[in-house]
Amino acid sequence: GQSLEQPSEVTAVEGAIVQINCTYQTSGFYGLSWYQQHDGGAPTFLSYNGLDGLEETGRFSSFLSRSDSYGYLLLQELQMKDSASYFCAVTGTASKLTFGTGTRLQVTL
Amino acid sequence: DGGITQSPKYLFRKEGQNVTLSCEQNLNHDAMYWYRQDPGQGLRLIYYSQIVNDFQKGDIAEGYSVSREKKESFPLTVTSAQKNPTAFYLCASSIGRRTDNQPQHFGDGTRLSIL
């Protein structure tokens, strides 16, 4: 089976940088994804790491270390609209995703 | 614009009733998925389908059923056997032909409540 751990809540100030960590235990692993979900909305895809290292997409970056079963999402130049829940998800066989329980990010002034 | 359409947005069920949630996609994706999300929780996989006329149980399939008669459609039936059906239900799709980076695209969800 799969299990993922991420912090339940993070608070940061507008303009700051925040890192959301994710550790996982899996029986099959193809990659780690990150999704953003605003309250009441649908999850939207942010990034994917299939190999070790850093992937950068604008203000967001994601990192993976397969040997450590660890990844993180880095959000830079935080904006109020970044207040949302962020989920890490492991891609297993048959393109199935197993999601973590989510990290609620609150951006304050 | 291509996307995934879920209907209805809100659904109410009486005890003992079956209800069917609709999910339609025009992204030409092979794979489709149903998830359940409870308040403050992550998404849990109910059923998934990688190709028409084929589907597999996810982690919490008991009390649910699906069909995949068309590539575009993957309806979910919440049966009376599901004892705690109140939740936010999300449908997703992906290209599905490979197991590496295939982001899933989500519909806007259906909120199901018991009367």
C-alpha cells in the first residue's frame, strides 16, 4: 500500500517563501505530484517529479529524492491567492494516484 | 474548451436510495477516476477505468458501482449499501497510456448529502 505524510497547516506572510514537505512509503512508485485545491473547488495539477531533483514552474518548484522517499513543494513570492490546500500524490501502477491528507496554507498580510 | 463536467453540483439522497453522479469528459482521455473527499481530508480512490468497458476497484469501492460504456462517460452510482455517503465526489481523467507524468484533470465535483 501507499502512505504519505505532510504537515496539516502552514502559515506564511505575503511575499515570503514557504516549503511544504511530503514523505511517502509505497509499494510501487513512478513519481510524485503536487495539486492545489481552493476551498470548495477542484484540485488542479501543479507539478510532477519522476526523477530526483528540482523542477521549476514559475513561482512554484518541486523537489524529489527517491532514495529518501521525500519531496517538497516550494512556493516563492507568496500571494494571497496562494491560500489553499496543497496535496502531494504518489503515482503508482495504472497511473493511480494516492493522495496525502493535504497541507492548508494560509497567507497573511 | 475541453474539460470534465460533473453533474449535479449538489445532490440530496434519502436513506435507502441509489443515486448516480454524472461525469463527462471531452479531452479524449483514456483513463477516468472517481474520488471521494471528506472534510479536511485527502482524496480517496473509489474506482478507476483505463479503457472503455473495463474498470477496477480503488481503495474504497464498497457501496459504489460504475460503468464505462463510452470513452467520454464514467458515471458513479452510490448505492444504499454505502452507509456514510455524505462527501464531496470528484471525477478525474488522464491520458492514461503511460504511468509517468500524466496529470489528472478534475471536474468541479458533486456534493452529496443525506436527507
